[in-house]
Amino acid sequence: YTLVLTQHMSLFACGIPTIAGHRDADKWGMPQEIPSLVGLPLVGIAAGDEHASVVTAHGTAFVWGENRNGCCARDFPEILTLPMPVKATTVSSHSGINTESTGSDDIAIKHVACGLAHTIFVARCGDLLVCGSNYAGQLGIDASKLKSTSNVLSIHHPKGGKFVSAEAGNGNSLVLDSDGDVWVTDTNGLKCIVEGKGVLAISAGGDGNCIAVASDQIGSKSLQRQFSMEMPEDTRSIVDTVNSLLEEMESDGSIEQHAGQEIAKKSEELLQHPSVLNLILNPVELETMIERILCAGDLATRQTIANAIERGLKLGLQSLRGSRMIYPEAVRCLLSYIKFFSIRRDENIVFDVRGEAIFLFCDTILGIPFEAYRALHDFATNLYSRKLFVKMLVRPLLLALNACTKVTTDENEVHHFEPSRQAVPVIVAVLSWFYAMAEEAKLAEPADFYSDGVSKMDVESLFEDLYNMKKASPHERSKHFFLCAHPFLLSPGCKRNLLQMESQVEMFKCMMRDVNYDASMSQIKVHPFYELDIEREHLVEQTLEKIKQADPKDIRKRLRVSFKGEEGLDAGGVTKEFFQLLSEELFDVHSGLWTDKYGDDLNWFNTDNTWDDKGYELIGVLFGLALYNSVLLDVHFPLAVYRKILGLPLGLEDIMDDQLQRGLKQLLDYPGDDVEDIFCLTFEMTWMSMGEERKLELKPDGANIPVTNNNREEYVLRYVRWVLVDSVQTQWDSFQTGLMRVMEDSSLDLFLPEELELLVVGTPELDFAALEANTKYEGGYNKDSDVVKNFWTFIKDAPPETQVRLLKFAAASTKAPIGGLGKMDFVIQRAGPDSQNLPTSHTCFNTLLLPDYGSDFEKLKNLLGRAILECEGFGLE
């Protein structure tokens, strides 16, 4: 057989199947790559009688072939048809013959030699690592003490020096050290046969050895390999070459075109050879180089580079097709490839229009075996910081996804999809991998995975996808791709729009179920609303009573609220104020429904309230109605409530009592083995309730079971479960029953707990600069009108409580919706000429009706301030 190492660090083999791989006999003579070695940055090869070895640039050695006398560094099997790495756990130090373990740094290999039935590795530390037959002392060990070994033994330099290379024959080995001295093996072990001669090279084969000696210092530089063709530069210097070209281009603009072409050429070469790309270990170095490449030169130069990158990506990924990629060093390039898709951020560059490169990449990464996935997982979570993880692995894929989901509309309102749309499912699948990694290792925030392209899609298209997914069977879901099955890509605003559309469809269905024909009037009667006519003075009592009496199907119609004695028509504004007022009373901590142990700013179920189950159920209905009708609530639930709504598990981090949480964490983290003596706890908890001491056993006979090192995790688990689940189970079941009366079969599971909280209560951060940027003007006003400029000056300089009151006055809400005030439609409309009239509002449409007070700031300040402080109620003009 023959092994050939190419300039681009790939191995080709031909000959017997045990070495070159199984193939038809008539193709034994055709050199081809060994699939499991594809992608490895190989720098050394060695051929024995019927076993072989290779060494990577990172110091890993692989062996395969006939395992005679353990020459493949393992006891079995007799034949290794797959190259296997030499493991650190197999290496032991040889002093006499003992098994003292060495460190992992000692087995980084830089050279290897294979003999008839033995193998010699030269470690970077200067030791020899040997295994296999030793009948003639060819391992450098006295033959009378060891005949063979499948364990890799470490041989130190007899004089404390360092070995640099080795060669092996049938039963003989030749070794060169850093001083140029040559050592040979015999039955007694190693002995020096040439000393002080400045030996340049050694060779061994069969039963013979060969040594090349320099005659003088000048001659030492004259011994060079001769080739029949001109050899290009060392592949491993590509990165240095690219960086040099970039520096030249940045310092001398006159060579931009030539340097740009060279950068394009080198970039393509780097990408089309995964082995070379795998040389780059430092993500920061790679990120810096790619950023400089993507910003190099003018538009024409960047386009040339982009074309080269696209070609290189396709060629490199094609070379990985059919490979095994089971070793960590081979798959690392897949992470490196991702960053190059950042080129899509430049909208002036044409890149991968048909999505072939991104499809090929994602298809390759999705097809790797489990071992390779674990290696990618370890690389991504251990080598990439939070910043680099997002910048190098997530954002480039999101850019590709945004490009693939882009839809353009022509003058005839016809939608045109990108030809690269075919790549969407595989891109999403890869992003799902990274999302799972980020969740596990806390490497990114949920917002880092929001896709602008997906979130900007028509809500009708996304709803159709959601509807089809929900009605599909599990088998159909496994066969078809649904974008909404990956909600981590959807922004909270997009999810809100989907939930709103879902509610609107359900409202329409409920309305149609209630359509009837009045024969006496010869007309069809439609009842589209669930109407609540309430007195302000008896808001809570009347609301709860009407909900008790409501038909379940009516509750799921659109809600319309009216206050008795007020003529306002509810187009949304009355409903918003209704829920605002209701929240202030229902979620008051002193109402008896909520415990006061966590202060006035947190609503958690009162475990002592066992007499008002219907109260919790009705609150659940009202909570659901607010969600269903897209109205914000002024409620202060902890995140644990939203996790419970979504059916997610609860943990120690959900405990609201900071002191209790710290105490339980200290119990878990305590390093000593005397937990029982230090903490003095049992599986019984004690607390005060209504002036009485109460006790509860967390497990049978818990009062007599001490908490120890072995069972402290169980204690914390049971304690947390009691606090968050068991102690409030009755109250929670009632609340959930009420909530599901309204929200049953809804798509709340699209949301994360934090996103659901935003959906319910909005965000307290009020950015009025963002609101100003999003405001529209009607009736003759524009952003430069004097009264408009005075309005924004007044509100930006106002104290926070005044700002909140203005928001409540104009939009019937004290919080901003998901996305902040910049996402809220707001209109300032001219309400006639200058007068003493107070400003008014249409809260249904977030419209402020502002008289034209001109440039009189004090007048605007006084009248607007009075309006937002004193006005309450609805009327018709």
C-alpha cells in the first residue's frame, strides 16, 4: 500500500483494504481519501508493514491496520479498519517498566514511525511513546524485560535531552535528538551511535538504517527536498498571508485591486480545504481575520472576495460529503464556516442567491454523527465567549435565514419569494441546535435568536403555519416543516400578533355559533360581543357576578364594556380602563386573595385562603379575558406564575423569598461532609400562620429523618415543591380553571415566561423619545408645529408619575406594550384653534386631541397637566 500526504494536509491511500479502505479489487490502485480522516489537519504519516499512522497539527496520532503485538496501541481487535486515536489514558511512564501516568501535554505528538510490528511516537515534550513488539529491543527497552506491549510506554532521553524524530524498520529503530545525535535500538535498549556530528536526517527500512551528516554549518542548510515542479507556499501560512495583504491594502490604496484579488484567491483556498481551516484554533483570531476580509476595499473588491468565498464554501463543504467526521479536530471547521455567512449583512453584495452554500452547510452539519455533534457542542460552549457565540455562530445564520424568508411585492400586489427559500428548514434546524446549546450553557439571551426576517412575515402566513401545525397529527408534524414549531425565532411582538389573530378567529367562530334567524322580523340576528354594563362604584362586585352568570361561549366573544351613566362607545379604550381599574382592586395585596409576606409589590396566592375558590376562578377568567382581548393588566405576579401557566418545571431560582433561596442554596453548595451537624435540619418544616406555629413533614416520618450530605438535594426539591406547588394547589387549580375557560387551546406555549409576562403587564420602561419618533400627526399638525414641540418638551421634562398619567390619559394604560413605546401607534390630532379647552383623547385609538395653543408653553403645561390629573370617564361629543 501507499500513503500520500498532500500540500493541503489531506491523506490519500491506495492498496490493501486494511489500510486504504474497502473497495473493489480493480480500484485498489486508485488513490482516495479515507473518510474518517477527511478534515483532519494532517502533518505527518508513517507506513509500517501492515499498519499505518498519521499525526495532526494539533498533536493527535491515529493508528490503524493489523494490530500485531499491540502495535496499534490497544489489546484488540486484531485488525483496525478505522483509524483510531492514541488515547491519553493508555500512556504510562517507563522506568524499568512501571505504570506511572503522564500528563496530557506529554502525549501531544509531532512525529511517528511504524515498523514491522511496532510504533514509535515522538512527543512534543521530547519523549518517545512506544508500543508493539520488542523482541529485539526496538522499542528502546531491554528485550529481556518486555517482549511486547499494547500500552503506550513513555521513554525519556537517557541524558535528559529531547528527541525530535524517529524511524523504524523490521526489528530496529533509529532516533534523532535535538543536539543532532543519533540513537539506535538493540536488545539492551537505546544507545548513542553518532555524537557531535550535526546529523540532519535519518531513515530506516527493512533491517537497515541510514544517516545523513552535514560536513559543516553551511552544508547543514544545503540538504533540501527536491521536487519535479515548483511548490507553492506552505498551506499553513495562508492566514499570515491574508493578514499581510490586508495590512498592505489598508496602508497603500494603490494596490487595492491586486491585493483584493490575492485575498480572494487565498480566502477561496482556505475555505475549500477544511483541513487547513481546522488549523485555526482561536475563535478571536478567526473572527478578526474574517471581519477584515469582509470590509476590505471598495464594493467591486468586496464583490470579488464574496464570489471567491461562495466558491470556496461550496468546494469545501462538497469535500466533506461522504466523510465520517467522527473526530473533534475534523468538525471544528464547521463552526469556522458559519462566520463567513456574515457577508450577507452588506446588502450591496450579491452572495449565495440560490441558497446553495447555506443549504449545503446546514445539510452537512445536520448529517454528522453523534460523536461529531458532541465535539461541536464542546467547542461551541467552551471556546466561544457569550459575545463570540452570538456574533460568530448565531447572527450569520440569522442573516442567512432573513435573506431566505424575504418576500417582495410587485406593483400588481403579487408576492415573490427568494429562490433560497428551500434552505429555511435546514437553517432553522441548525439554529435549534445552537439555541439548545445557549440555553444549557447560558451563552445567549432569547432576544439574540429573534429573526427579523421571520418576524416581518405576513401575520396571515404565520397564522396559517400555526393553524396547520396545531391540527396536524404527531406523525404529520414529523414529516412536515412548520416555522411556528420553532417559536424561539419569533419576536415577542410577532407572537403577540399571532395570539391576537388566533383570538380574533375564535371570536368570529363564537359569534357565528350564536347567529339565529328571527322569522317574525325576517332577519338574521348576530350577537358579536360579550357585553359588560358596569357601575363604576360597584366595579368588582358586578363584574364578578356577571362572569358567574355568563354562558361559556359568550365569554369568548369580543369583550365590550360600558360604564352606566357614561355615553362612551367602547372601541377598546373603555375596556382598557375597565381592566386598569379592576386590576387596582382585584390584585390589591390586602384583598385577602394574595399573601402579604412578600410585600405590596408581589402577587402570590394566599395559602390561608381556603374559603374563596370561586374568587380565584373568577380572577383566572378576568386574567384570561385580558389576554384574549389584548389588554394590559396591572398585576405583579412573579415569574413562577407564568412558568406554571406554560406548564414548565419550577426550581430553586423561582423561590420569591430571597433569604430562603440563599439558605437553600448554601445547603446545596456546602463543601463539607458534616451537613447534618452544621445545619441541624430534618424533613419537617415549620412556619407561622395567623399567629400560630404550623408544621409539615415533607415525607413520611420526616420529623425523624435528618438532612445529610446524601439527601440534601431531595430535601431542597421537596421544600421548593411545597412552597411553589403543593401549598397553593387548591388556589392554583381554581385560577387555572378560570383561565382555561377563556384561553383553552390557545397558543400561549409560543411564549417564554418572560415574554408572557411582557404580554400581560407590558414594560414599565417608558421611552418617550421612541414614542415621539413613532408618532403620527393629523388635522394640520406636524413635528415642527409649535404646540407639538412644546408638548414633547413638557412630557420629556415631566416627572415619571406625570408621564405615567399622560399615558393613562391618552392610551388607558400605565405600561408600554411589548417592544416599548416605539411599537405603540400614537396620534396627536389638532382639536381646533387656540382656546381654553382642555386636551381630550380617544383611548381606543391612542389619539391625543390637542388644541392649537401655539407657542405658549405655560398654557399647554397648565391645561394639559390639569387634563391628565383631573379627568376620568367617557363621553360622546
